[in-house]
Amino acid sequence: MKSISKLIALTVAALVLVAATRAHALTLIVYVNPTTWAIDTSGYAGDANPPNFADTQASHQDQYGYWHYRYYTGGLFDTVVIERSDNHATLQTLSCNNMFYIDRSVPWGYKCDNGYNGGSSDGVSGGAVLVGKAFSNGDFYIGGDFTTAGGWQYSSHFSCYRWTEGWSGVNGVFANNAVTQLSWDINYKLVLQGSFTYVYGPLSSGGASGYDYTYPPHWIDYYKTFPNAYWNN
């Protein structure tokens, strides 16, 4: 009986340790120029690994002709501490899931949290953001080994954080395994590469969704609007 009780106690202790380890925060410390808020990409701190990309620019022209800019960083972290690069004084602490952006005009850092059913769901979950590319309208496409983006169920491994709408509409566009590279072809189509065997989503602009087993698949952001984009090879 004592042996069984001891075994149960050890098992419970092990489970508690595993839960605590999983719950352990991954903090990324980034250093920014205190005047421009540009990230110093030569070094990072914290218990998170260095980001997979940092300070990647997305630009958007509003209806009045003014340009706005965001600078995205992606990786595997749930807390970001933004410090001055000269004296390491903390400027901001941001709770965010695996991606965030800085608006240097404010200047301030923001988590990617708008656009889920009219509410919010922060960043991506289930894995890291590995790559990111901005379209000319400011929409920011990401690939990785994450399982959901913006809280949507069918949004694994490939998604888009739209400039105005955030994660709205990304449900039902995904890859079945990790997306590790994003690049442009000569026709400005987004080319995906990775360990996936198929992608899913619209197969024509405004058309029905389906599976595309072509490798590498091409995504065309038709007339620069995500809802009309589709897989096209």
C-alpha cells in the first residue's frame, strides 16, 4: 500500500512539474534605438530563442494618400520586453503570442489581437511563427508550425494578419504541416515551401475551397484583398 501511495505521489509530482514547465513563460527581450524604436537585430536576451525574423516592414496607404508602417517580429515567445539599446531601461512589456509589431510613429509595440469574431484572440498558438512577408497593401502573411492563428480553428501553418481587419476571414485557409519559406515569383504570387503535402482554401477568386496538392503552391492576393485571394498554380 505504501509503495502504491508513493508511486501515486511521484506521478502527481511529475505531472505538476510538466504542467509548470509547459506554463513557463518564454520572454524575449529586444533592444531598440530609443529615438527611432528600430530593433537592434545584433542581439537579444531572455529565455526565448532569438526571433525567426525581426523588424520586417509592412506599409499601407490610407484613403487620404498617407503612408503608415508597421515592423513585425515573429518567433516563439509569449512575453516581449522592449528595452533601450543604450542603457537597457525598460520601455514596454508586452504580452503576446509569438508575433508583434512596432509602430515607430507612436512609438509603441502592439500584439496582433484583433479580428476574431468581432473580438480578439492574440497571435498564433501551438507553435512558432517561422517566416513572414508583407503584401503591398500592408497585409502580413506568416508561415510556421503553429496550429491556429487568431483563434481560428482551420488556420494552421499559413495565415494572414490583415492591416485593418486583423485575423478576420482567415478561417479555412491553411497548410497541413509546417511552412518554412515564403517567397515571390515573377508574377508576384506568394510561393510556399515546407514539410506540408497540401494546402486548403479558395481555388479561384470568390470560388469554392478545396485541396491543392501542387508543390510548391502559389497564393495570389487578388486585387490586394485577402477575401478574394486564392491558390493558383
